[in-house]
Amino acid sequence: FIHGDLHGGNLMAVEDGTLAVFDAGLTTALRPDMAQPFGYFLQALCAGTVDRVVDKLVEFCDQGPRNAADTAGLRSDIDKLMGQFVSADGLRAPGGAPINMGELVGAILAIVQRRHMQLRGDVAVTIMTMAISESLIRSLDPDFDLVKEALPYFVRYRSWRPQHTDLTSSA
């Protein structure tokens, strides 16, 4: 599930090492048919594969680019953005630091809004929650590397097609 109002005031560390979540009245979840495409979207973000990011964004839209020129413009915007946040070989930011996924997805949402695209609600809330969660974690641990920590889960819990298992591939 996705918490609609996630912030430090709605979380508490319990003595047994678990995390308690409060105020869960505003929640949503990805529709089951969107779980695998969303996993591929996250994988594409981590690897910096622009074409796959764009394809998934278009797939996630109730109202997407109107024509090929709009799609090409979206691809150009995402390409420039990915160059700022993800190194050419993927998995790290330029300069070797961890990718700031929260800022990256925030900038992607700004592009989507500027281009008058309408993301499905479940996808938009999931993306926003991901950004907020990483920001909260980084406030506690500035060196936290979301990509490094998430990679084992990609491999373990996703049923990747063979052509999608190489996170550094541009295919």
C-alpha cells in the first residue's frame, strides 16, 4: 500500500526494530496490472535508460503525448534530466554519488505536468510517496543509496524478462 501523508510525524521506531505507521486513512495501491510495469519503470530510472522511462511514463498516462512530436519532446526532456541525475553507465549519479531518486522523480513529475500529461492516480501517488520516503530516509542518513539498497529486491521479487535483467543495458 502507499501512504498518502507520509512524514516523520506519522512514523515511529518500535523497540523490537519494527516501524509503526500512523494516520493511514489516506492510502492507495498500484493496480495489480501496473505492478510489473512500475517495477520496470523503477529499473529504468536506476539504469538511466531514457527510452524505457519514456515508454513507461506514456503507458502510465490517462492522457499522454498527443502525437509523435510531443513524445519526441518528452524524450528530449527526460534525456536531459537523466544526464543530470544518472551517470552514463547507470546506477550512480554523475561523479559517483548515489542517485537522488527523490529529486529525479520530482523533476520527472514537473516535466509531466509541464507537458500536460495526466498520470494515473495510483502511479502518481506511488511516485510521490517514493520521493517523500527517500527524502525522509536521507534526512536520517544523508549517504543512503536507494538504488544500491533496492537492487537485491529487483532481482529477488520481480519476474524480469531476460532482456531486462541487465540494468546497465540501454535496450
